[in-house]
Amino acid sequence: MKLDSIILPILGTILSIFGILPFIFNYPYSDSPDSGPSNLWELILMISYDGKGLHLFVGIALLVLSFFLIFRQRKLQV
């Protein structure tokens, strides 16, 4: 249970940040239809665009679940 209260908020935060990137930054420029990303940042943006917001919803769901588990664990300890 303690491991869940550490991993779930971290994973939820990472996925939420990853899912919000398409709403902040434009899609990376590419020279031709078959050109790939020129650096790691463009790769991250392309993968986050392919998620179509799914990363954001999963991240928020993990954050809500982790807060629920943390409050439930603290309620059981009292």
C-alpha cells in the first residue's frame, strides 16, 4: 500500500504533464511526410500528440485514485 502511495502520484503527474503538452506547444515542423523527429523534445511532442489527450485523462485518474488511497490509508491509521 505504501508503494502505491508513492508510485501512483508520480506516474499520474508525469502522464498529466505529458498529456498537457499538445495543448501548449505546436506540432513539430517536419520537412517531408516521412521525416522523423530531429531531437528528443520533438519525439516527446510527437508521442504526446499521438495520445490525443488520453495521457491527460489517465494521469488525472491516477492522481485522483492515489489521493483516494492516501486518504483511505490515513483514515485507517487513525
